[in-house]
Amino acid sequence: MSLNRLRASIAAGLAATALGLAAVPVGAVSANPRGANAATTLRLGYLPNLTHATDLIGIAGNYFQNALPQGVTLSTTAFNAGPDVVTALFGGQLDAGYVGPSPALTAFTASKGAYQIVAGAASGGAAFVVQPEIVKAADLKGKTVASPQLGNTQDVSLRVWLKSKGLRTTTVGTGDVTISPQSNSNIVTAFQAKAIAGAWVPEPYVQQLLSSGGHVLVNEEALWPKHEFATTVLVVSKAYLKANPAIITGLLKGEIAAINHLNANKPNAEAEITAAIKNATGKTIPPSILHRALANVTLTYDPIASSITTDAKNASALKFLSSKSVKGLFDVTLLNKILKAAKLKPVATSS
């Protein structure tokens, strides 16, 4: 099945679940996710957003490649949003991917557990930015707002928040508030043209909308206990994980090294992240915007499982998931072995 057909299949499945008709079609999942012994390549998907600074620098700084077993090559692909990564995972085109919690949950439930979360990568760094005239939820009635993609993490957060304020939405663009999913770069353009009243986006797009005259109506961290919520996690094919634990161990070691580097060298890290995003997108983020954006993101290998459990309940309530169960979603065995060896505190999960 081609990538375009797979993408259409996943999008159709998401729309169907939102209407309560069916789950993402399991037929779209590769019947034989790559799990062959002695793999020589790790195919990794990621998003060129600031909330993906860990994987951006893990790739650009060769932290991932250098930590992989000898003879194993890292192959990477950038995507606009998490659901596209899930499409590629289901098509057997990726072995692992950095995505938001909602796409991770979709991958897990639609594949009947064929994909698991093995680590976190980032917390925080998302907000609902609106035009100056929008000062309360009621002002959004009859307006159009945006999210990065139907069913992605920010899209679910936006729909849940609007619902909590008594504002109805649908996946086909009707309701009290119309949600128009589109790429992050298009969101910035649409906001500047005042074609949308606001958008729930990750960093650095939050700062870009603020620099375009917007203001924060909802800082997502304010909605979570201790202001902690998973923004980016690492999802791996269960078959690949079982067949190639040494490769995933190397990937996790590379991730930890990248996080330690970024957290210890923030002034230099900003320039490195800027270069990595430009390399992936062809666009340069102004230093002032990147600096403010990075201050809102916490880089962590902890998947913050409690927040993902809540994400599952929210996505299920919106009919994006057929089940709110997260049993079997997490496998942090390899991560905790690495942390134990380094005398660091292990991460806990709710599964």
C-alpha cells in the first residue's frame, strides 16, 4: 500500500472513530512489522518542532548514531505531525518514531498493542494562542481555530478544552467552533492573515503566533497536575523491540546523552536546535523566539505516564480511540536498565 493511500486510510479511520463508527482500520497496519533478526538499519520518524529538540539534536549531533551497535545505520524521516508518523509505522516504513501522546495511543490501540512507548522526550511547550479580540471562551463561538492535524495531541487538547467550556466541535468542521487542522507553518500564515481566530500549537509556533500579535488564552501546563504533561514520546514497533533490543538500547542511550547535552549547554543548544530545524524544514527561527520557546519546554526521558492515561480517557471520550485502556502501552524495561546502571532514578508507568 502506498504512503498516500495509507495516509488516507488513517485519516478516514480517525474521522470514522470521531463519528463513533469504527476504529482506525487494523488493515492499514503492516501485517508483518519488521522484526527480523540482525537488523542493520533503524528507521526513525520525528517532527521538526522545538518539542522534539531531543530527537532533533539526537539526530543532528549524531548522539543516536554513535550509540547504536556497530554496523547499524540510522535512517531518519521528518513529518509534519504525529498521525503521519503513525501512518508510516503502520505501513512498515518506520521502526520507531517520536510523536505526541495522542498519536502514540492511536498506534497502540489501532494495532492491538503492536507499538509501545519506551521513553519520553519532552514535557510542556504547548498553548492556545488567539487573536487580540478573543478574551474568553465564549468569544470563539462561530469562529474558526486551528490545530496541527486531526487527532494529533494539540488537536485533542483543543477539543477537550472547548468541550469543557460548553463549545461543540466536530471532525468535519462544524459545531459551535470550527477546527481547521493544517500544518504548523500554514497556521502561522493563516493567523497573520486573520483567517483563524487562534490555534493550539507546540513550540516554537506558540512564540511565532505571539510575535504576530496574538496572546495566550490557555497555557496547557496550567491544566495539568504539577504543570507536567507529556508532549513527545518514543514509540517503537514491539516486534522490532523484541528482535533488536541492543539497537533500541543504543537509541535510548543516545537520547539520554542528547538530553544531558541540551540541558547542560542551553546557550549553545539554541544555536544547534536552530540549525537542526533549518536543516529539516529550510526555515530559520529567530533567536529571540527560540530562546523564549525553549524556556517553556522540559526535556525528559520520563514519559509522564499519568498524563498519557488522562490523554487516553480524553481521546476515548472524543471517539478518537476505541478504548481508554493503556494496559501494555509502556515498556520502559530497557530505559530503566540504562538508568539503573547510571545510578539514576527509574521512571514509573501506570500500566
